Amino acid sequence: MLSRKTRYGINALVYLTRHRDQGPIAITRIAEAEHIPAKFLEAILLELKNAGILASRKGKGGGYYLLRDPEKVRLSEIMRLFDGPIALLPCVTNKYYERCEECRDEATCGIRQVFQEVRDQTVRLLDQATLQEVLDRETRLQEESGPSKADQA
């Protein structure tokens, strides 16, 4: 399960992607729009800035903005930044490998093989899912669902 930090980070990044033509966006605006506690969001955005995904501008008209192209920011990268390994078992992760204590032989472990396949498919899907892809899906879903309730009011 994704941590709250990862979910908030992805939501904030999608928001910044959606509004990237508006320049830097204040933390308070993102926090209000995405229902994220501002102090928590501040720490999340700082981590994303330190990872080279965001940049910030201080002063009047300041805030955060995407430093990288939304087509190059993958969900797998965001998940690893905040949650560490994507794999469900430590013996099948690429970057955080640890041998399972109860395992007798990794080479013949059927459990390991199943979770390796799950990890491989999950990573493949998350590597393909960029911020731009998420925004494109959102747009398609909105078009498919027709006018929103707010539009009909």
C-alpha cells in the first residue's frame, strides 16, 4: 500500500503538471486544492526539490514548479523516493535486496518466483506511468464520463 506521503506527493505533482503554464504555485494553493496539510506538503515538496523533480522561487509570486518534463517523471521514481522498494518481498527487489530469513534456496523458491513476476509487472507499469500519462488519463476519463455535476448545476 502506498504511504500517505507518496499519495500526497503524486497528487501535488499532478496538480503542478495540470497548472504548469501558470508559473510557480504557492504551497497553500496546492494544499487547499488537494486537501493536504500544508506543513506536511512543505516537507514533501522539499524532498521532491532535492530529488531534482521540482524547483522553487521565493518571494512574491513564488512557489513550486516542475523542473523536469512531466513525460519524464515516472510514478516508480516517486514511489521509490518516499516508500523505498516497490517489491513485496526483500529478496525480489533490485535496489534494496535482502535474503529472506526463512528461504532455503532462492533458485528453487516458487514463492520468490511469483513475487518476482508481480514486481516485474508492477515496475513495468509504474515506469510507463508518467505525470503526463496520469494527466492524459484524467482528461480521457472526464471526457468519457460526460459533463460533471458541477457543469450541470
